[in-house]
Amino acid sequence: MAKVLVIGSGGREHAIAYKFNQSALVDEVFVAPGNPGMGDVATIIDIKVDDYDKLIDFCLQQKIDLVFVGPEIPLCDGIVDRLSAKGINIFGPSKAAARLEGSKVFSKQMMKKYNIPTAKYASFADYEAAKEYLLQQKCPIVIKADGLAAGKGVVIAQDMDEALNDLEQMMCNDLFKDAGKNVVIEEYLEGEEFSLLAFVKDKKVYGMQLAQDHKRAYDNDEGLNTGGMGAYTPVNHLPESAYDEAMNKIMKPMAEAMVTEGCPFVGVLYGGCMLTKDGVKTIEFNVRFGDPETEVILLAMKNDLYETIMDILNDKPIELEFDDKKYLGVVMANKGYPGTYAKGAPINGLDDVDLCFHMGTGIDDHGNYTANGGRVLFIVGKGDSLLEAKTNAYVNVEKIKCDTLFYRHDIGDKGLNHE
Ligand code: AMP
Ligand code: GLY
């Protein structure tokens, strides 16, 4: 029987631990550093995601059979290289391969070099040059910080005054700290977004069922970009050709390109895609499971997660299978997110909820859960139709009593409009 260590502390990691815990091949799941809500499926270990020496010691002492990393920061920082160098079995991209997410400039250069469809762009390290270029563009225009910014480093400027201000904030006023020292300025695309996640080992790409995220903070896609405010799977209203196009023109070519460049990708590759009038285009790549897409995709996935990953690592062919249910989840976040917010309000009603992944809970002196993060809870509904899944999710959202939480009311509506 195997021991698995999941690294991370959000809803994604709760879902990953939940899925490993269901495996007949796994007898112990650890999560570091986790959050107090994950105790139902894992043993919580108090080691930070970037305390590599402690993580290595823990893995060696416990004879961990598989390490799975949730968040991008340790991946971009080279956790896979460090742990593999000690003989630890870890599934995820090397530091070099993680540049696909860690640097938007690298990612765009790769797409350009290998003809992978994406928005036209230019990248800059020099503010004056960026400004000069920007002044020649049409609005709306998209400006992206090169480095990691927790899904918040992208601005879509509606007019030139706003664009110039955003550029100055990023490049001169450290809005996104070092992440914004270099920027990508790219064409604004219109269309419907979807997330295609795939298990990848070198040139082999196993696509999962599509999911759709909701990036903006408020209903009707208003407010700032967030890490994601809700998700559902499958996304049946998109044509099957969109899936095939995303696999054949984006995911597989990028996996092959990474092999050609000498930094083969191993792990979960996330294609943030948009179906435009000119076909499917790449909005971004992430080098890990998406949050909150994972929380719904893993519920739908019939395969044993441990067996699947071990087979992929051992170059055994796999076939992914998904059930025929619909899953829809709603993020409950602290008011103010993705900006600043107050922490620590008590959460009541959790015991009455059918299925919930903890994204950012804490625990107070009385053992009660508190709202401790930006995104706090992910409440899931399941159904035979998307409408049923949505209804079930919101019935459960209503059971949560917490003064500081807010949520979107329109998760899944893009799909429902087509049902
Ligand atoms: P990213 O972090 O690159 O995924 O960007 C965050 C969000 O900004 C995306 O999910 C889109 O909603 C939006 N976005 C990014 N790039 C573009 C683009 N070129 N055109 C339109 N919207 C975009
Ligand atoms: N849900 C988007 C992301 O994980 O980046």
C-alpha cells in the first residue's frame, strides 16, 4: 500500500487529497501544509510548500511513494528538480518546464516559435519602449505581468488612459512587485473561455474533460480578475471540434515543443483556451491543476488517481474515463477579495453541507472553522443536468452562515443558457 504527499493548502489540494484517499492502492495521504478542513481525507503536516529540506526529510523518513504538488510557486521554484535529485518520486514539471506558467514572456515566445494559436503580442523590459508600443495599439488592450501574480496580474484596459496608467503601475510602481518588471502587451480576444487540463509525460498528452472557470469577482463577469470564483464540468455546449482543436493545435504541439527545447513537460498541463471566431486560441498555460476546476474535474474522473499517475510515470498507456454526471461548484470568498479582506470570521453550517472543499479555512480556539483566506470554501453540487447541479450547489451555499463571505450567483449560466 502506498503513501502519498500532497503539497499545498487550498481547495485544489483538498480535492486532490480526497481523490487519492479514494484509491484502493493508497493507505495514507499526507498534506503539507494543508488547512484544517482537510483532516477528513489526509493527515495534515505542518511544513510550508517551500521548505524543501523539511519536505525532503519527511518524504525520506516516511518512505513516501508519490509526491503531488498543487500550486505553481514551488513548481516554478524547482521543487521537482530538488526532490527528484534525492530519489523521491514526484509528479510535476521541472523548473525549466514550469516556465510555461512562471514567465508569460517565455510562454508567448514558445507559442510564437511553434505556431500555437494565441493573441498577437509584444513583450518589454523597458517602460519607454512599452509605452511607445502601447500608444500605437487599439483598445481594449491586455497588459500582463510576466511573472506569477496568483491569477491577478492581467489587466484589460478599455481606453488608452487606463492602459497607460496600468502600464505605469506595473512597470514603474511595482503593482505586482518583480512579476511586473517585464510585461506582455497583447491583443484583446473575444470568445468563450474554457479550461482543458491534461496529464502530460513528454510527448504523451491525456486530455481530461473540459471545465469552465469564472475569473471575475462578481456576477455577469464584473469586477477584478480572481483566482476563479466557480467552475463546472463538463462543458457540453461547446462544439466537440473545440476540444479536438485545443488538443491538436495547443496541448499536443506544446508538449512536443517542450521536448524539442530540451525541457520535457511532466505533470498536469492546463490550457486556458478561448473559442474565438478564428478558432481556438491560447489565453495562458498553467503547469498544474487549476483551482477551482480540479475540484469538479476530479469528482467526475472515474480513474484511480494514484494508479493513473504511476502508470503515466512508468510509460504505461492510460485511458481517462469520466462519469455522466454534472458537477458545479461555487467559491465563497471573503469580502474584498481579490484585494484586501478581513480574516477570521466564524463559519457556521458546514456540517449541513453535502460536499465542500476547504480553500482557506482556519480553526479558532473553540475548534470552530473560520474564514481565513481570500477564497474560503468551495461548495459542490452534483446532478444529472447542469441545472440540477447548480440548484444543489446553491442550496448548500445557503446553508453556510458567515458574515464576511460573498459569492457569485451565476456560476454555470453560460452552460445553462444552452441547455
Ligand atoms: P491569464 O492569467 O493570462 O489567464 O488572464 C486572466 C484572464 O484575463 C483570462 O482568463 C481572460 O479572461 C482574460 N484575458 C487574458 N488574456 C486575454 C486576451 N488576450 N483577450 C481577452 N481576455 C484575456
Ligand atoms: N482557475 C484558474 C487557475 O487555476 O489558474
